[in-house]
Amino acid sequence: MPRLPLQGIRVADFSQVFAGPAATLWLAALGADVIKIENPAHPDNVRRANLGEDKKYHYSEDPRTAWFSPLNFGKKSCTLDLKSPEGQNIARDIVGVCDVVADNFATGVMERFGLGYDQIRKIRPDVVMLSVSGFGRTGPDRNYVAYATIATAFGGLNGLTGYEGGAPQIIGGAWGDLLAAKMGALLTLAALERRWRTGRGQFIDLSMSQVMVGLTPEAILDFTMNGRNRGPRGNRDDIMAPHNAYPCKGADAWAVIAVSNDKEWAALCGAIGKPELKKDPRFADQRQRWLNQAEIDPVIASWTRERTSQHAMETLQKAGVPAARSSKLEEIATDPHLKARGYFREMADYRAGRVTALRLPGTTDANSVLAPAPNIGEHNKYMFEEVLGLTAAHVESLKVKGITASAV
């Protein structure tokens, strides 16, 4: 196994729930020693969010339930009550032996714990701090609360999603969290490289909402330059046509097709058995096809309705037409292409014995060595005795005081 890029880098991870842990997951996948620090009485809430048989999330007092594992593979866990002065002192000791500190608390919380950037760089001058929040740590909205849906709404993405004339649509998935996490990991890598060159640390003030604004640069540029205020356009594209989701055989089955040039258009016409459309003046070039999409779509839909979404995708792709099925979760989980690329793998899990995990894209070597997600406080001995050098008696006294004692 080759040496991983971040081996030798230690991360003090104070983050919880989604955006912060997803960012430090990338660091763990790249070889960093990520220490997840949790309150012993109130651990990370995702340990407690359990999807029941009714497909609704239920709060459980058992911190071993949850969708915790996919966000925390490869990390270690120690417990520490940051509200106690002694716990804060130990946290500062932890920071002193770490290269990176990560948090996603509300603005001001880390400062109240004595762990703000200006405070911890007195302990570790070259520390890199990744601080993720909904609206950033400065500005008039810095104290606003945000989840992924709030960030995508503020960032303008929802306003571009939906059908023309309709209400904005909340997009599926925790985009605000996941994209902020990847940006946070990237910025942390850049800051570590800068530190390697200059010896200087850095504070990364990452705003989830600003990450989402960055996903709509063409719409913002169109407004600032041309005064055009774009809204939802359904499945239509600004340039490509045809460009839509087309109904297929089966319940709620769809195929997505995107044609960007004359060659792809000719291939599409041949694949659906309508070669005469290539000579139709209404569809003679990209501009004409864009203007006459309403007349093209029913013709394509009449062809896709007779085929499954998988068959439509395979037929069109073989002809040179960009197309894909609109995948359902069961199709993704059993997809032979993803399996052939090793995207899914089974791992040990402290809750369930074995779980299916997704590899992080592009980190094949790292994924092969990721340990299971940790039980709460599983690595207290490692962190407090082996890393910090506290005596066993001292660690036991912290447990008795409730500063490190786990709820389980």
C-alpha cells in the first residue's frame, strides 16, 4: 500500500451532523488521523437519527442507531465536555498536537469554548482551521441558522429549479452540506500545502450559502451584464435541444436525453427510427431545434414510452447520443457499472456488524484502508493517554467527573 497524501497529519474534528463531518471524511480518506471530539452526554445527533420502517426519521436515545457511519468511516472518537473548564483545557492540549481543527458550530461557540482561531493559534501558530457555517463568520447574517435546504434556497439554486411560471423547487439531496464539505476539504488541502511552503497557518471561513451561490455563475452574470432575471425553465437547457426527461415503459420511469450538436441530433433521429427529421427545416440547426423543442419532445416521447429507461439509455448511447436513465435507488445499488468500478464495498460496523459503504470518488487507495466508523468514546485511551500522555489515574478521574464519560 503506497503512503497516503495526508499520513502524519492529525485533525481535531469538533464538527457534527453533515457538512463538517463530510469534509473531514475526505481528509481521513486521504490518510489523516481524524479525531472526532463529541460531548459525552450529547454526541453527534446523526448517531441518533434512525430511519424507521415507516420511512420517517425518529429520534432515539440510543446513540448506536443512525446514518452516522457513512460520514465517519476512518475516524477515531473521543469524548470531552467542552462546557467544563477542565474539558476546555484538554481540548486546547489536543489542538496543540493537531495540524487541522474543524468545526461547524454556530458563530461564536468555538470562541466561548476558548477554541476560536485567534485563541488556538497562540497554542499552535501554524494551525489550519476549517470553520463551516451557513452564512459565514462575518457579515450581518453571520448568526443565521442554516441547513442544506436553507443554503440552497439562499444561494439561488431553488429559484432556478422547477417549471416555468411555477414555484421554486427544493432540490433533492443535501447539496448545501455535501458541496460545502468537498470545498472545505479542498481548501484545507490548499492551506496545508501553503503551510508546507511558508510555515503559516490559515483560517478558512467557509459559508455554505456562498458555495451554493457559486453554482449559478451564468445566471448571476446574465443579470449583472444584461439585466435578465432568470427563473425556472423545467428540464430545458439554455443551448442544448432536445434536452428533457422522457417517459419510459414502467411506473415512474424516465430517460434523460441531451443533444448538443448536429451530429448527435442525426444520431438521435436514426436511433428512434425518424431519419426524415434530419431534413426537416424546423430542426435544421441547433437554434431551430431550440426554438421548436415543443414539437420535438412528443416525437421522442412516443419512442421512449415503448422502452424501459435502461433500454433507451443503452440504445441511444450506442448510437452516440448522450442519454441516461433517471435512476431509482434500487437501480443505483445494483448497477453493474458501479459494481465493476468497485464503488460499493462492505465494511464492519459497530452497530450492524456489516454495512455497504460508498467509496469516495477518486480515492481508491485510501478507501481500501478506511476503518469502520467509531463507537462514541472508543479512542479515549488512545487520545488521552497515548497522544496527550495523561496518566490512567487522571483519565479515570475525568471519567468520574463526567468530562469524558460516554453515555453508552
